[in-house]
Amino acid sequence: MTTEIVNVENVSKRFVLHQHRSVKERVVDFRGRNRHRHDFWALRDIDLSVPLGSTVGLVGHNGSGKSTLLKVIGGIIEPTTGTVTRRGRMAALLELGAGFHPDLTGRENVYVNASILGLTRKETDRYFDDIVEFSGIEEFIDTQVKFYSSGMYVRLAFAVAVHVDPDLLLVDEVLAVGDEPFQKKCMDKIASFQREGRTIVLVSHSASQVGALCDRVIVMDHGKMVFDGEPATGIRILRDGYESDRMAEAAAALQAGDETEVTFTEVDISSQVHASGVDVVLDLEVEVKDQIDDWGLGVTLENTLGTVVYAVDTFGEKLDMPASVGKHRVRLELPDLRLGAGKYLVHLGLGSSSGLTYASRSGAGSFNAPDELHGSGLLRVDPAFHIGSPR
Amino acid sequence: MTNPSYEAARRAANIENEAMVSVTPPSGLFRGSRKSMREIWEYRELLWLLVRREVKARYKDSYLGIVWSLFRPLAQLFIYYFAIGQILGAARSLPDFAILVFIGLTWWGLFAEIVQSTTTSVIGNAGLVKKTYLPREIFPLAATGGALVNFVIQVAVLLVAIAVISSYRLSTDLLMAPVSMLIILCFGTAVGLILAAVNVYLRDVQHFVEVAIIILFWASPIVYGFTFVANALHGSWVEQIYLSNPVTISILGAQKALWSQGTLATGDLAQSWPPDLWPRLLITLLISVVLLWIGQRIFARLQGNFAQEL
């Protein structure tokens, strides 16, 4: 039986959106006031139990209610119905440097901020040097924070936040701060928090971050929990959601109809998984409406984080495309792609060698690369270790 | 360096001993106020830091710093002293007119500053209210604290001034000064808590307060003597209404304690005082404490939606 640290029971949150706020408007339109009220349910019947020592990721689209849920857990917003109970010491990192006063020095702000997060003065005294060292802004600690660069500001704020000693840490989109070495430092700190048995609930848009940190993912959609469980599955559901949105957008764009010289009339993307990788085949039909002698096709493969893993076009391959008016078929085979596990998107484009775009199909299709057997990353590799004694 | 797994086990053991507590404050009258009080007590260090932050930030980068807080009441003192005291002649019937006015201005200033700064305190700290969990009463209380700091400085100047240009009358009446200060503190904070909460929903409140403060200034014997009121109203029910104003009664208390000439002067300069000043003060103090409690309950009830209304 695991100990629970947070329990959310049957929680709903309704926001009432008023159209007008001043006394005059309220008095003048007193009888019609209900016409100007709009109810909006940010959370609907949420039940959630967070066991001690777990790291839970809340993911979802913008406006899906994940930040609201975090605020309800943190006690910042009172739920309309239902109860939230929790125990232990909580620190909420919803915005870095929320309590910073621009006119005060870094030192003074550290004390105020630490106190807001629940540290006593003595504890702050004890941690103060660590905090300053972690932030890496020793020289400027007695400067007013209004003169800080934005990077220095968030680094100091984050340094304070990770030095409070919380049992429960609520984090909202604040882990991606500072330069790369500092981000690494933050991630290391979070990892050591996890080893020390602290509970973390975090809201993030970054699937890779959620995948790396969390042992449980909750997918929110329109105020409801649509998935609660294993991170890999959760991230897949989230991405499928994004994907279907994108498909809908693409279809809408297609309907709008683009009257250019060259267009796609048919797109068929198929993939075949085998032992060493994936074979991807693109079958396209292109219609040339006006006679143009200079057109070509470009294909880009991207992972879901938007990293381009491969790009190719017909100009680079010095291929001549048929210039005659009418429909033409193009088949592109991409055999034996040794890509790391995950979903990949295929983007297509038609254009001229001078860079003019005739038509584009962003996210025209997708394929899945199978789970890696060895290691992880963008590539699928069969590694061979040779372990022996030193020569 | 402690072993992390040992650390984790210790943490788990500690937490298992704690009971699950509801995040939303109980709204029951008595249970709720006990919990609020305990929470505010837990954050007392932050309260002090916020008061210091307010005071420090206000006078940061100015050469004279906190001395500036004295200039406004001193300027007011000179204006009233010359305009009302000398030109309109009020000083002729009021001994030590400058002392009288400065006592009134100091006590009134405490009330006005508490009410004005608490009213905007929650909105002024919107960033914190929306992004962190704190007992929200902290913000009005910190504003009250800031006003109290200014008050203490003014009182120090006042006490020195009395010693130099007038004299102290040693009697138990001197205790009326701290009692009257407590009344203003409790009453002002009570009013401020309610206004701060309502102001979140209806921003008109802060403008209303500005106007009300200007008008109410004349409803207490600050730049005129109580004798003038007593002569005009002859102890009628209107005078009783006038005296039921907690600010008026505490300013009178402060004057009785510190304005020695008001009690000692004889002949033409003899002053009248309201009857039963001590009982009035103590009853008003009691009422103010009850009001403070009611104010906190109203604040607690309204604070649930602060984060989304700001």
C-alpha cells in the first residue's frame, strides 16, 4: 500500500465569464445580467490520487485545464465542487520570480521569495550560499533585480525554488529556463529530488521532458482526464490528438483550393516495418495545369518534436520533371530507414528551382518507427560492445 | 552528504505521520478563523519581510529615504497651523494648537494610510496572489505594517516635539494613547480587509475610498477642537453619533493623553471633553476587535476566487 500525498476528489471548476465589470454597466443592465454570463467548465469531475514519491506529468492542449488543475492542487484556485486534500510541505513553481520586487537587490529578493515558498529565515541563511552558487550570479547578488538580464532573473528564481525543501513540488512550464548548462543543472536537481523521494507534479508541453522525468502521465482534454497511466502511452495519445488536429487543418486547407500551376491530386504514403528498420513509399499524383518547364518535388521527414531527420528534392537529384499539361505519377522509395522509435511526419512541397512554392502539404502523412532494441535516440543502431581487461 | 534512499525513507515516514488536510479553508465561522489565524502566524516572518520590502522599495534610490515619510504630515501641519490656526484664528482658543493638530494628523494618518494601502494591497500583489499559495490576509496585513512604520516615525517626532515645546501631563490618561492606537489599528485593518476583498471584484472601491478619506477627515476633531463641537451640539444625539465614530473617539483619546494644555488650561482656553472617555475607548476597542474578526471572515469568504478575478 503506497502512501498518498495528494487526493483530488470529484473536483470541478467553473469560471463565470462576465462581459462587463463597472457599476454603471451593472446597474443599467441589471435585469439582463444573466444574458452576459457565460459559464465555462475548466475542470470536470477530476479524481486523482498522487502517491508519495511519484512524478506525475500533466499534459494536454492549450486550455485543456492542466494548469488549472495544478492551481487547484496548490490551493491557489478554489474548486467549485469537490475537495482536495494533501499533506506535507508544498512548494509551487508556477512562475519563476513571482515575488521578486524589481527595486530590491537579489539578496533581499532571495529572502522574500524563499519565505513565500515556506522557508524560515534561519533556513534561508543556511542555504543562501548554495542558492547564490547554484544561480551563478555571485557578482550581482547585491544589485537591484531590475538591472538583471532575463536569464539572470529566472536563474536566481529557480535557484531559490529548488533549495526549499518541499515534499510536494508543483511545476508549471518553468523547467526550460536559462542556457544549456543551466538547464542541465536544473534537470539534475529534479532527478535528485526524485531520488530523495519527493513528489513532483509538473505541467509541460514538452513530450520529451515528460517522457524523461515522469513515471505517470495524465492527459487532459477540455477539462477532463482522458488518460492516466504510463508515460509512453500518454504521450502517444497526446500526439495522436495533435496529429488529428493537424489533419483536420490540412483537409480544410485543401478544401480552400489553391489555383496554382502544379498541385497534388493524390497522396498515398505507406510504410513497412521490418527487422532492421522501416521502408517508406510515397505514391503521388501531380497535376500540371499550365505548361511550366521548371518544377520539382521536395520531401522532408520530421519527428514529432519538429526536428528534421531527412530532406530531399528533385532539383538536388538533377531530375527532369515532365513539363506537359496533365497528370503525372511520382513514386519515391525510402528504403530501410534506421530511425529511433516514435512517430515521423512527412511533409511534401512543389516548387520552382528559384524557391517559388506552388503547393505544399505539411504533415501529408506519417509513419511509426518500431521501438529500439538497443539504446535510444534518433537513430536505430545495432551496437556491439567489446569488454575486456586493459592492455 | 546524506544517502538519498535513507533520505527518501525518512521523508516517507514523516509524511505518513501527517494527516491529510483539506486545501480549501473551512468556511465555518470559528473553525475557519482558528485555521486562518494559525496560517498567518506561520507566515509571520514573511509578513515582516513584506513590510520591510514595502518600506524599502518605496524609498529606494532616494537620498533622504524614509525621512520623506515625515514631510507630508509636516507640510500638512504647517498649512493647517497657518491657514486655520493663525489666519482663521482657531489657535486663539486652542492652546498649543500645533501639538493638537499634529496629534490628530498622526492618528488620522495611520487610519487613512491603513485603509488606502490595504484596499489596493491584493490587486497590487496580483502576481503573488495568482501564482503562489499564501494566506491572502498577508497582503493587507503587510500594508497595515507599512502604515504602522510611518506612524511610529511620526510619533517619535511628536513625542520629542511635545517634550521641547510643551509638556507631558503624568497620569493614567497617558495610556489612552496606545489604546487609541490599537483601536485605529484594529478598526482600520477590519475596514481595509473588507475593502481589499471587495476591490478585487469591483475596482470602483479604491476610488471611492480616496474620496471618502478626504471627507471623513473633517468628521474628526483634527484641525478643530472638540470644544467647538461640544458648544455647537450641546451633547445632543448628533454629538453621540459624532462620538460613535471609532476614529473620532481614538483621536480624542490620543489628544487627552498627549495634549496636556487641553486639560490643564483654564479660563478662556479651557477645553471640554466628552464624558466617560475611558469606557468609550474600551468599548470601541472591543467593537473594533469584533469587527476585525468579522472583516477577516468576509475576506476569507471572498478570497477563494481572487486568483481568477485578478
